[in-house]
Amino acid sequence: MTSGTVKRADPLWPALLPRLFEAEGVGRVLQHERVTHHTGWLRKLDKWGDRQVLLDGCVRRFLRGGTAQDLRFFVRLHEILEPSDAEVAPYLRDYLSLLPASPGPVAQLALHHLRRSSDPFSDALPDALPDALPDALPDALPDALPEALSGLLFRAEVTLVRAGLTWLDQLVRESPGCADDLAPALATAFAHESYDIQGRAAQLALKHRKHFTAVGSAHITDALP
């Protein structure tokens, strides 16, 4: 990979920047790049108004997949940008799709931004609902959320699964009507090889048992060892 100075006025600039996230091998070459808030080229890009291009490029690169080594630089870049809730809002469904199978650091990043968002799926609700929604996930969860959470809780990494259970607990506390939708995800954790995870799943099942209908309870009882 070659390097050189590029100016904002360069007519090739709009085409060159997205290639950072598309060209094969870029992630491996830049995996040891020490990106900080004070990195000169990052400060320039922020000043030039290309911040959204960087954020969009990172998410698109995550969705393309790759190893942790391939994506390490883009994970650091995404977090150095410190995107606001408004900036990440268009990508929340993308973050959901990253939970089940992306490399650990990418899944952790996605989960962090999903948990940080107070009402990430309100835009998926029918127009007939009130404009002012509570600071909680709506009871009508999109199909993608329970499926993605099930995928997350099926992972082997104890840290990620524990964080996923904490999020599930938060979701049910804030929107009890979602308990049945999330019961299959909770049931998944009973099959985890970690006894700590199994125990935590049992605690949550007992904690929220009053919110499960017969359908949700059946998912839990069928999963018990």
C-alpha cells in the first residue's frame, strides 16, 4: 500500500475515501495503525465533513465480514469517532445483524450501541401509535431483535453472552410485554457450556416469570436440562 497527501479539493477524493473500506487487505495493513483523537488525518476528515462517510464505511465493512484481524482497525476507527445516538440510529438494524456471528470485537461494539439507544426501534412501529413514546423499547418488537438476541446468546464467548443476558433483562424490565418474544432467546442460554451462564439464565427466568404467558413459559421449560 502506498501513501501520499490528498487534499480535500482533489476531484478524486470523493471516490478515494470509500475505497478505504472496500479494497481487499486494507484492514490487515492498517491493523496496527495507532488511531487516536489527535491523529492528523482523522482530524482533517472530521473537519472536512466526511465523518458520516467514515461511520458508514465502518458499518458496511463490518457487514462484509472478515476476521478479527481484518476488522481491528475499523473497530478502533468506529469507536474513535464516538458517534452520537442520532448518528448510529440509521445503523441499529445493521448492528443487530452483527450480533450472532461477527468477530467478538465487532459484536461487542454493536451490542454497546444497541444497549445505549433508549428507543432504537420506535421507527418500526405503526404510524397509529402516539408520537411520544416512552424511553423504552416498544412492546411490538421487530422480528430481527429476538432472532439476533438468540444468536448472540448462542455464542461461545462468556463475556458477550453475559452482556446479552443483561440486555435481555433490561428489555423485559422496560417492556414486560416483550417477555414472550424474548423467551426463545433466554432458553438458548440454558444450553451454554458455562454453568455461570446457565445459572444467570435461570435467575432471569425466575425473575420475569410473571411476565411470561403459557407460550413463553413453554419455551423456558422445554429448554431446561
